Amino acid sequence: MLISTRESIGTYRCIHWYAALMMLLALLVCAAPGLAGDIVLDKDTQGQGNKGLSYRPADGMGGFATFVLTARSSVDETQPLVAGALGSPGTVVVDKDKGTGVQDSGAGGSEGISGGGGDKDEELIFTYDVPVFLYSIQLGLADIEFGSGVGEKDDPVIFLSLASSGVFGVTIQEAEILSAFTGTDKTGTVDFNSFTSLAGNSQIAAFKIRETNDHIFVNTISPGVEIPEPSLCSLMIAGAVLLVGRRRARARAGR
């Protein structure tokens, strides 16, 4: 049965709109950020106390974070900018009012990430189940005071591990952390997207924050936008293309 030119044009317009909608849906599924809010790492959300050598925080929405926390204590203080400096396994601890920090393997020492005292230096390590985009990481810090140079007040260092690298190969020093920090009264947020050492779309498998002089705490972290599985994105887009192709073939057959 023949269809009119007007009907044919209408059919093609519908096909084109349908194709655009399917492509948009595929892109949204593959690239949209998560809708969950920041994960709060304080006693009200996580419960106060020592969490052991490895800890997966609650996400505050009835589930769990997509990363695991571990820690190191007694890291060689003479190598503050060396990611692999010798150290000992530490435990993750939630303080009564400031946030999450580190204790030694015997659950001793202060409850902050310490760059002073007997267990200096210490670091808190975030290891993601699936790599996330650098631009999506925002880390809340408490009890932090930036000094005018090394050895004055807090001297934090952040080490980043790119996806598939297997090592903490990127070092972010205090000056760059300060430039990415917003906040007041010893509390604020470090926006990783403001780091100039890497592009915002860099894929991060893990990172760790080390304190090399005083004491700090981590009190929040954004969920992070996970890198989508290439196979899923390819499958969705291919499905959309195939569906559109079939509809076009049917339209031509009906002429």
C-alpha cells in the first residue's frame, strides 16, 4: 500500500526525533553524575570509634560508599613528598567531633591524620571500586590551618593514582591544595577539579591525603562520578542505531 508524501515526511521526522532521543538517553546514562549527596565522615553518620585496617563508610542513604578507606601510620617523615615512603599499616578512626582520621595498628595515637607526635606522618587512603573523574572529587577537611611554608601549621600532601597505573604517581603539594580550598574557621573543601597538575577528566583509581606537620581530619567527600563501562555505552548506542535503521527500512518498504 502506498503512503502519501506528507505521511512519508511525517514518518521520517518521527524517526529522526526518536533517534535523537535514544542517543541522548544513551549519553545521559553513560555520562551523568550520581544524584547522591556528599558522604559525611563524622560520628553521626559513621559511628564513633576505630574502624580497623579497612573500612567502607555508610553513604547516609541506607547503602555504602563506592570506595574503601585504609590508612598508614609512622610514614617516614624525612620523605614527605614520596608516595611510597616506608610506613606501617594504620587503622581508620572516626573522632567524636571532627571527622575521620588515623590511628596506629594498635588503635593508639591521636584520632587525626597526624604529622606530629609519635606516629607521624600519617595518611588516609581512598580506593574506588570503579575509577572516578577527577573533576567530581571534593574533599572536606576539618581542623586544618595552612601556613606560609613547610613546617608552619598544617602541611598536607595529596597523592593521586590514575586508573590502570597502579601507583600514586601524581603529587599535589600544599600550595596547590590551598589554591583549590574554600572555607573558613579551619573547615573547608578541596575541589580536585581546581588542581592544575591534571585535566578534570583524568580517571582516578585511588588517592591519599598525608599530613606532614600537624593534625587534620576528613569530614566529607563527594560520591564521585564513576567512569562508565565502555561496553555498556557502546551497546546502548549501537542498539539505538539499529532500532532507527529498522524503522527507516520499514518506512521505505511502505512507500
